[in-house]
Amino acid sequence: MKTRSPRLVIVSARAPFVRTGSGIVRAPGGLISALLPLMRRSRGTWIATGADREACDTSELPFRVRALALPSEIRSAWYAGASNGALWPLSHGFGEVCRFRAEQARAYFEVCRAAADAAAEYALPGGVVWVHDYQLALVPALLRARRPDLTIGFFWHIPWPASDSLRVLPWASELIEGVLGADLVGLHVPRYVRAFRDALDELGIAYVNDGESIVVPRGARHTRIEAWPIGVDVDGWASLGRDETVAAEAARITADLGGGRVLLSVDRMDYAKGIVERLEAFERLLEQNAEARERVTLVQIGVPSRETVPAYRELRQRIEATVGRIQGRFGGPRRKPVHLFARTFDSTELAAYYLAADAAIVTPKRDGMNLVAFEYVATRPRPNGRLLLSTTAGAADVLTEAHLVNPYDEEGLTSAIEDVALAPETASDIARMAALQARVSQLSVETWASGFLARLEQVTEERVPVRAQETRLAASARVTRAR
């Protein structure tokens, strides 16, 4: 008989540790950094549904990691298929990329059931389970049906899809009902909460507006949907920014790039990140501005991603072809205007590039939050440098002092890159960065994680009545759709 875990159970696609040639190491990412201290204190269980290479045993730790044993064809259909071939593009507004295949939907349901079964097994009576992200959105309701005694939290880490986009998902109703199995649902920013409210209207589900939050009655309990902006390991990035070895490496990078102005972009190679469009905007800048041709260098770090998915393989080819064209037009024996690094960088390497960069160009077409923007700000020991940020990234709702740009405005994007690359730094720029640093320091990922769990405990004790007018609004939505 298996020993059950104490209070906290985390359910996610990724495990906190991965197997490498040198043994078991911690997986990268701020979320892992934030949740590990919580798990060590709770001595709970981390349930992971992801890749086969993820660690399934961490005997040296005070908590259990369980990687679910799933058939490879089921795992692929769930992850590459339903999750990243349907839900990811749907949520980011790329409906033309979506593929809704029945066998992949069945795999998604099967993986969510397996995750719910595992959480039900390992959670103690009255325990807390925190489920993460779009790959496992059905787990809260499935778990609720098995274990109504549990307190269940859920966080959706990407943009919540617009109602018109969600309408094309064949299992949209099941998705919403799955999420509503949680006591507290976290989304990054208030506009995603409003998009969730639109989905409730579409489905005729009654709710109560409570400020910028939503409360959905579910029988004897309720589900609260709130904005919880996630941050980064502020202390960790700030420490790297002050490190003398990192600073020396940053100086070497600047010298190797010719000593001019350095622009930096860091992305996964994903069509939602707007990498090709950014490169084309930089190409237009080089066409139009002789000073930029001589002085400005763009460093694009592109981490390969989901290369088993055709759309991602094609994107990498487009990125490499665009970089090659720019080099052919504007490069020379002593000058490379664009440097593309198609690999993963560790935090120390990234910190050196953050220090070397005069500006970070963070211009995704759409992004749930985008923590690169936070990392760049947190790493800088002084309030200098510039952050150019898409209005379509969730971070733009939080980092309002950044230089904001519409990534779909071709001329506007080129002009914005020119401004942050070539305009002299002013007192206004220093004030902007100081304000950004203050804001980022208030949104550390540790504060986010502990705050969400504290709020989860609190909302289970609330009882919010449904106002009649809200119920009528939901009923009206049903009538409108019927027409």
C-alpha cells in the first residue's frame, strides 16, 4: 500500500526535475523555482504528466515526485495534439493553425483523468491540490467528482481565449466545466478575467461580478476567478546582475558585437512570439537608417520548441531564412547586424546578455505574460536601458512604464525599435526603468505562489449570493444564442 502525501499536491505537465547525462537536475523556469520551497515545506506530492525523460523519483527530497506512466501515443496526442495543436493556438488567436481531431481530444480527456486519479490517491482528506495550465484544464472537475473534500486551485498560464475563438473548440463546454471544478481560478491579468466572463455568457452560466473578480455558484460551493500576475525570481536575477563575473562577460559580449548599440530578444521559437515580424521590422530599420546599419546589432536568442509539430519546424526555417537574408544584405566581413542563437541559455548566460543589452525587444503577437520582460528589468543593477513591449502581452498590463508598441503595426514597430536603439537616454528613460524595477520587485514569483495559496484557503470559506440580475444576464445569453 502506497503512503499518501501530506497536504499540498501539485499537478502539472512538467516535472520539477529532469534526467540528464549527469543525473537528475532541476528543471528550468521561474514556476519551478517558486513551487519547490512550498513543496519542501509541505512534504507533499508533485504529479507530472509530461515527457518520459522526466524524473519519477527524488529520494533525496522531502517530497514525492510522481511522473505518470502514459503510453507514448497517448502522451503525444495529448501534448503535441490537443494541447499544442489546438488549445495553444486557440488561446493565442491563431485559429488557422488549430487542428481539432477526435482522437487527440480523447487523449486529452484520458490524461486529465489519469492526473485526477493520481491527485485523488495522493491527497490527504481536506488537502490542497494546485493544478497548472491549459494541458490539464479538465482535472479540477474530474478531481472534484472523486474528492469533494479537497480544496482545489487552478492556474491558466497563457491568455484566456476570446469568446469568438473559444466558440470553435468542439469541447469548449467541457473545458469550462473542467476549470470550474476549482475553488480558485487564476489568470494573469484582468482582461483575461473579462474574457472568461464572456465565455460564461456564451454558455449561459450564471455568475456574480465582484469588482474585477468573478464568482460562479456551483451548488453548495462557488468558484472564484481572479487575476494573479506572475513574476520572476527577483532576488536571483538581481544577484546575477551584480555578479562581477557576469558583468565581465557582458562587457566581453558588447566588445565582440562591435561596441555599438545592442538590442536583445529572447523567445521560444513559437509563432505567437512574433520573431519573424520583429526581424523584418529590424530589416526595414537597416534599410532606412544608415546609423543603424553601422551601430545597431540585434541578438535573437531563439530556444527550439515543439519541433515535432510541423508549424514549429516551418517557423524555425522562416526565422533562419530571414536572418540569412538580413546578413546577406547588410552584413560583411567585420559586421553582423543579427546574431541568432538557436539553443537554450542558462540563467547566468542570459543575465550577461541582459546586462549587455541597451534595450530588450519583447514584441510577441500575443503572450500570457512574458517573463523575459521581468527578467531584463530585474537583472539591471542601475535604472538604465529600455524595454520595448507589445501591448498584446499580458506584461503590458503590469509594466505600464515600458515603451509599448502594437506588434501588428509594421511601421510603428520599426519606428519604436529605432527609438529605443538610437535615441539618447534621457532622465525620462531613467525614471521609467526605476518605476519598472519597483513594480517588478513587488511581483516576485515567490509572492505570487504563496499569495495564491493563501487566497485559495480564504475563498473556500466565502459564501457569495447570486444576484438576480446576473442570472438574468446569463439567461439572456442562452436566448440570444438560440436565436
